Amino acid sequence: MNFMDNAPRSRMRIRFARLAPAGNMSHLEQIRVFRDIAAASGLDCWPAKLGSGLVPKMAFGPALPTGCESLCEYADLYLAQSCKEETAMARLSSAVDGRFALLSVKRVPVYFPSIESSVNAVRYLVEADLNDLSRERVDAFLARESAPYTKPAAEGAGETIDARPLILGAELISAGSVRLVLKFEPGKNIKPADAAGVITGRAVEPVRTVREELYWRDSAGRLEII
């Protein structure tokens, strides 16, 4: 097949979990691992040029903050032939190691919008020492119109922003965990631990952070799971 004169025949959207052993992996490292998984799966992957060689053509969801686990990592894999979802699931699962868990594989249109361009919000679970945080305090924060937050010098040279529009939802699960829905927009994001700190009024050192879900906003402004 002359790949230069043709287009991919199908596109598989892979959802996978990033487990604790991969928590400190960079986004670039994760991309390399999943390209290797795709190449080892035996699927008829559409090639993409990278440097001096060819790799499976793939597109990935937004990068995770360092140290996070995830239940909603995504990768789109382009194939040279049509393939059943269950076949792709089985072959990719056979090549995945213990740092990840494959959750689903679904066929999407070849020219469907990318995941990263579709994401408008992200849900996180932050586990930390939150003994001084109550549901009433969370509700009081959500009722506020503004919440000044000064970025660390490494991220914005000490710039102060209003974090309130970036925190779309918050729910205290227990004295050790809070669930946050955060706005996702280039240049207008806040890390989950920092968002928890804005709500508590002090620095929060997370024991564990898990990205649970990605959302897009429909024409009526409602958040829908991707």
C-alpha cells in the first residue's frame, strides 16, 4: 500500500488507566510507551513519520500533572484497515504491562475532533490531610464570586489570578479526600492540589491524586463525559 496516497481506514479510541507505578511518568514517556504497545499489538497500524523512522500514528489526550494517576487517559490509534473493537481490545491488552490497564476501545470517525481539543473540564480526586475542611466550608467557597490565587514563581512569576472561575465544582468526600471539577483551557488551568489549597486557605500536600473523568460542554453549556 502506498501510504502517502491514502488515508487511514479506521480510528480506535483507547481509554486506559494510568496506575500508581506510572504515576511519575512524563507525558512524552507515556506517549512512547503506548506507541510501543500499538506496534507490539499486531494491529495494522497506520504509520507516522517521527525523526528518521516510522511509528504508529496516534493522538493523545491532555497531559497529566506530575505524580497523578488516572482513570481516563485516552489515545486514538489510526489503522490501515477496518478492525472490530473487540479484536483491537484483545490485541492491545496483550501488550499492556502492569503500569496501565486498558478500559475500553471504541471506533470513532477518522476525522473526528481530537480529544484534547474537545476537553472543557476535568474531574479529580485529591487525597490529603483535610481534617480542617467541612462541607459547609466547601459550600461557602462555591458561593464566593472570586478567590485570589498567587501562582508559584516557576509557573507564573508570582502572578495573582482569580481561581474561582477555574473551580467548577467541589465535593468533600471524607476528611481525607475531596473531588474537584476544574476548568480546562490553555493558559487558564489550576492544578488539583492548588485548587484544594485555595478552598482550604492553606497549602495542601496530596497523598494521592487521580484524574477521574474528562468533560466537554454541549451547546446548552452542560458538561458531558467524553
